[in-house]
Amino acid sequence: MTSLPQNETPRKLGLVIDLDICVGCNACVTNCKEWNTGGHSAPLTDLHPYGRDVDGVWFNRVHTFEAGSGRDHRVVHFPKSCLHCETPQCVTVCPTGASYKREEDGIVLVHHDWCIGCKLCAWACPYGAREFDEDAGVMKKCTLCIDRIYNENLNDADRRPACVITCPAGARHFGDLGDPNSAVSRLVAERGGYDLMPELGTQPTNKYLPPRPRRDHAEATGAPDLLEHLDEEDQPGGFLGWVDRLLSR
């Protein structure tokens, strides 16, 4: 079986995903596939891509859930990929050493040349984050776009995972979660970011920011406050003045 690094990794590169603003557009899924099917883990198999039983290798998937009812009803889009755990069970069950955890940054990877396709890592992963490539006969997974983030030929702004770069809502963040002063660590602290299924003891590096409490629509837009002052005689400009103040906020 494969051993984990003896010492805790000093850097913990990972993702912070804001569930409050993820719109479920799947742009992260598409760009992840686009980059990785020609990158470090290429190619990524597609099985019947245009049929009813679409399947294949996808490192990032977005699950959508509905919760509550009435005014408390809400839809939450939940992106999920490898969480690059501190104690990844997928690594310790690997009989060949193909699955391993990097000492320098905590990223969990697979040596494809060493993988025998036994799927033990997929059974051990409690998050369902492993992807078996039927064509290649080996296991593949999210690499945090290691061939982007360490590519010195790219600008700093481009040296981020493909899913982070493409998110139109800014719901995905990348950085060193081992540094308490990093932007991602501060974001987790400010928003109460949490681990997925912490009771398992895997200590995932990736964090999720919870949806904010819902507010009444009128309160959220500030409409009651604006309408309250619309009829006040001391407001200059009448209706057009109110519109001007509204657009200036």
C-alpha cells in the first residue's frame, strides 16, 4: 500500500467554492474537460457523448439540489471534484503507488504508468471523485491543473485551474489553504467555510462557503426604503429625482 508524506505538507493548494453565488452554469465543468483532455491527463474518454446514456471522464461535476418549501425553498448548485485531502484514503489503499500525495503542495495525483486499473482508490474515496478511463484502463482525477499552475510560460493570472479562470460568477477561488494569511484562508475564516463530510477524518483541503441566509426580495433590493421616501415632500426633484437617487446607489 502507498504511504502518505511523513510530515504535514507546508503548502496546501486547493479550491474554495462559494455555494451562495454558484449558478450551476457548468462552465467550470466544460473548461475543465477542455483543458485536461489535452493536458497532463489527456485524453479523457467520452462514451456515447451524444446519446441518451452519456458517460465518460469528467474531473469536475456540478450537482443540483432543492431544499425547503415555500418562502424557504432554494436551489443549491454543488460543484464537486477531488478534494485533495490531508489523509486521502484513495492513496493508502493503492497497491502499486500509482496514487500519491505530493509533499511540496499537498496535491493528490496518479502515476498513470503505474496504475493497474484495480479501482480500489475509487471504492475508498468517500466523495466519488475518482474517474476510471475505460479506454486507457487507468484511474484519472483532478490535478488542480498542475500543468497550468506551475507553467512559467503563462502570466500569473492564467496560472490557476481552468475551472477557476472560467467561472463567470466568481464562485471559485484557488490558493494556499495552508497559509492562514492567504486570500483563500481569510475568505474561509470570514464566511465560515467548511469541510465536506468532516466526520470521515480525511481533512479535505478544498472548502465550501455556505449559502447566505435568504432575505425578503423587497428588503434585499432596498425597495421599501426607497418607496418610503418617494412621497416625502422634502425630497428634491420629485419622481425624476427619486430615479436619479436610485440609479446612483
